Amino acid sequence: MRNTLQSHLFERWYEELCRIKINSLKDIVYSNNVRLISNRLLKKGGIYTFWWTGKITMLASNKSNRNIILKGAGGKSIKLLIDDGWLGIESNLPVPLYVGKNASDLSKRIGQHLRLNSKRMFPIGTNIHKRKAPTTSCQLRAGIEHIFPNEKDTRNLILENIGLSYVELHGAEHSANRFYLEDLAIGRMKPVINVDIER
């Protein structure tokens, strides 16, 4: 009975994670775009998903770089193509980009991903090798700059075209739940910025 209940909870949490709560990140930042509005996001732990909610044609256009080279086992280069099928372009629905977790403060974690203090992180120009991000906390921003390597202001691109969903699972007592729900969501959604190769 307990295992059935636990499985049922995971399905409900996953369903909630698929419901976009913030359609555009610009709705949770001050008008100067350099700081999150302090009371708009949870200051508790949980699982979150960033979604492409802008025009799907932007992801499908020739301005987007959908080739990536990852470093695999033994330093071998692994080439991946993020094709239309992977993104679900034909559905014309929001595209899951990145799933993550945090134990205690989703608001702070989202801010780390966005790095609102700069218009870009990386130099402009296409580089199909996955670049090492300046921190371990800004995967979304790094991923968007890989997909849109020639965009002068990726901060505004993100704020105008990316939305957010989340599930509150706060504290140490939910450590295992966060771990497994994040894995479940990554496996089902196949978010492109999460993709990595075993070494």
C-alpha cells in the first residue's frame, strides 16, 4: 500500500511540474531586468523546470545552434544534434529546457541560473563544443547561449521567452523525493540543456 501511495505521489508531483506557473520570467523581475522581485518565488526547496514559452519558430530558425559536442569517456568527442523531434517542434507546445532541484530556496537558485547582472556570459560566436560554465549554478544561461550563440543580449531573450514551473518539496525530509522526481522529469521530458554524457 505504501509503495502504491508513493508512486501515486510522484505522478501527482510530476503532473504539477508540467503545469507552467510563470509564463514569462520577465514577470518576476524588476523593470531594469537585473534583479528578481523578492516575493514572487518560493524561498523553499523543490523541483523546477524552465520551459521555452516563446515562439517555437525561434528555436526552429537558422539563428539557433542545435549541434553540440560533449566530452565522453576517455575524452572522446560525442556529437549530438538537437533535432525537431527532440524538441517536439511539431507540437507547437512549450519546450522543456532544463530540470533542476534545490533543498531550501528556489528563488535564490533561479537567480543563479539567470545571472541577471550581465547581458551575456560567453563571447558571441558559434562553438559547438559544450562550454564550461563560469559557475556550477548557471546551466540555463549557459545552455541558452549555446543555442543562441550570436544573440547580443541573452538576458532579455531568456526573460521574454522562458517560463517556469515548480513543485515545493522542502527540506531534508524530501531529499530522496527531490532526487527521484528530478530523474523522472529529466527522463520523461528530455530537456536539452540537461543532456550530458557519462565519462
